[in-house]
Amino acid sequence: MKKITLLFLFFITHLVFCQGSVKYDSKTKSIDVASGVEGEASIRVKFYGSAESAPIVLETMSCGNTEGLQIFSYSKGSIMDYYQNETNIVFKFKRTVSSDTRVTYKFSTNGSCFQDEADMIKITVNYKAQVINPPTSKFDNLITIFHNYRNTIISDLNIDEGSIAPEISGIFIPSSQYDYEYVWEKKSSNGIWALMPGEGSYSIYPGYLSETTTYRRAVKKKGSADNIPISNEVTLTVIPAPPAKEITNNVITLYKDNVMLGGYRILGSTPVGGIGYFRYEYYAYNEFEGEVIGEVQMVGADIDYYQRSIGGLPLKFYRKVYSKDKVSFSNTVTIFPVASSARMATISNIETASSDLTVYPNPTTEVVNFATNFSTNKEIEIVVYSETIRNEKSVFRGTVTPNQVVSWNIPSGYAKGIYFYKILSGSKEVKTGKIIVQ
């Protein structure tokens, strides 16, 4: 009985531990707002729990008088958990009054206006008929490394060479991040601060680092000459990896149940060697009869790859794996077209009347010549099509005389690639083939 009681108490303790909770810094606010001028109030919400705690969704709802309420929003979203453990609910008000007017706005915190009023958020807005100079915005320009962040500034972190650096962000987000301009700077071994072009958000993702780097952030309120003090500095120290080994076990395979997925999944093995951290790149290209058609393109950057569909030509894939200064190329896998397109590519090489017709390119111009070897006049039609030209295009229809040459000028708008043709006489196909436009 004692064991059962202890187990029950452990279960209850574990259950309570796994249940997160949120706490509002205050549920009552009072602000003064000048007539016709927008004012705002902000309430900070924090999440308390463990990594196992289920997320909590904030359900703020306006209840009662809404005249003058412009909008309310969340600075970092309404879903809170162990990792996203802090946000601000920002309320904005604007109303034109001829005399001082006081309005109390109520907001439920559980998505229902039947909530006990004592648990609701209450914001009292004193609309002032006279002009009030708005207070200076307070913005704590503090940044931290978001790595096991627990409401304490993390200014230094060691990371292994080849690993991905964590996010660096401001802890306290202003009422609206779009009211501020952000400038990030970094310095490495040369000791000189350098601007980071393209980094204009309140947070950055440094990615892969090859050397120890320090970061800081400058902030300026838009439309104001007042600069907010520059932030603290945070440093990511890169621990050099030992010499990289040759990369092995770089193999890719087609998933056997691709037909059921409505696409094509390519599975990549986990490589061995390097420095233990790997970067992946998938490449794809079309091939026809051993010839590469078009460009080889990078299509993916994960360990596996998913291809939704392909055109009328076989599509080949291979994977490159990087680790420090080592590079490895995988095997190649091929996805063949579906039955209808595969048949088109196959029968295009069949000639049913090779003695009567000859097709050859003009070597000096973008012209295809169809030479007829008929001994009598013949009614023929020449049709050209491809995967990109959904409708067949008739390029010649009429009577040819014995040994006549029919020339077709390839339109300038035709892209590079493979085109197919068929020559009809009567109701029969007398010749089919392909034209490669380079």
C-alpha cells in the first residue's frame, strides 16, 4: 500500500510538473492618451514550465466597450512554451474627444466573456482633450544567445566548428518591431566591427562559423533623431575541429513506396568521417540517351530530398556532402517519367519508313530539313511537339513532289531541349523522331 501511495504521488507530481502555466506582470493598466492621437499599453506574459510542458495558447478577447480600441497583438506570437516563454500583449487606442473622457476596456484571458471579471485584463484610458506630449519609449536594447535560454542573458557560448550557430535576438521586443530600424555588426579575428548587410530584423541566424565572432546591435526609432544605446556584446567561440577525415557512406536511394506518396522521395544515408558535422546539397539534371539536357541545378540542402513531379525526360539526382575541407559525391539515382511520357520518349526513335524520308539539320542556320525520297507526289503532314508544348503544332501540311526538301525554321521563342516530330501520310505515321535544340 505504501508503494502504491508513493507511485501515485510521483504520478501526480510528474503530471503537475509537465503542466505549464502563464503569468501576467499586471492585469490592470491606466494610460493617458491625447485626443486624436494613438496611444498604447503593453502587458508582459511569461511561461513557466519544463521542456515537457504542453504549449499554452493565449486567448485574449475584447469584452464590452470597444470604441477607441484600434487593435491588440502579440509581440512574439500567442503560443507559449518552454522555448518561447515570453511575449507582450500590445493594446492600441485612439479616439477624438471634446472633453476629458475615461473609458475602461475589458479583455478576457480565456477566450470567453463569461470569465470571472476579476481574472480579466482591465485597461483604463484617459482620453485628454488637451495635447499631451507622448512619453519617451523605453526599449531595453539587450541581446542574448538563444541556447538553453532561461531568462538570463547568455553573452558567450562555445560551439564546435562545423555546427550551426544558434539564433541571437533581443530579449525585450518593442511594442511593434516595425517601429524600429535594426543594424547588426560583427567582428572576428581582425578586431574590426563590420556591418552585416541584409540583417535588418531584431534577430539574426549566424549559420556556419569558421572562427570566433562577436556581435552587437544598434537600434533607431523610425522618424526620430534619438538613437537607442547600442546593445551589449555576445560572442560565439568556435572550437576548432580535428583534421577532417575522408567522407564515406554517402549513398542515396529511391524510396520503394514513392507511388503511394504522390511524388518521389530520395533517402540519404548518414555519412561517416569529416569532422562529424555535415552539410548537404542535392543536384538534379535531365538526361536523354546519355546526353545531359539543360543545366545541372541544386535542388535541396537536407539529408533527404522530395521531388513532387518530373517532366517527360528521365531526371537524375546525386548528393554532395561537405565537412570542413572534405567533399564527397554520392551515387546517382534516376527517376523515369510516368508511362505515357516514357512511351513518348521511347517511340520517338522508331522509324517505320526509313527509306522514304530523311531528316537532317541545316548546319548553318536554325533550320530542320525534311528530305522526301518519294517517287510520286504525296500528301503529308509534319507535326512537332514537346513536354512544354501541350498541343501538337503542325509545321507543314500539303503535297510534296518527288525528292522535295521541306524546311522548318525553329521559332526564336523555342527553349533549349528535346522536341519530338512525327510525319503523317494519309492516316498513318510514316516516321517519328526527336529534334535537340541547343
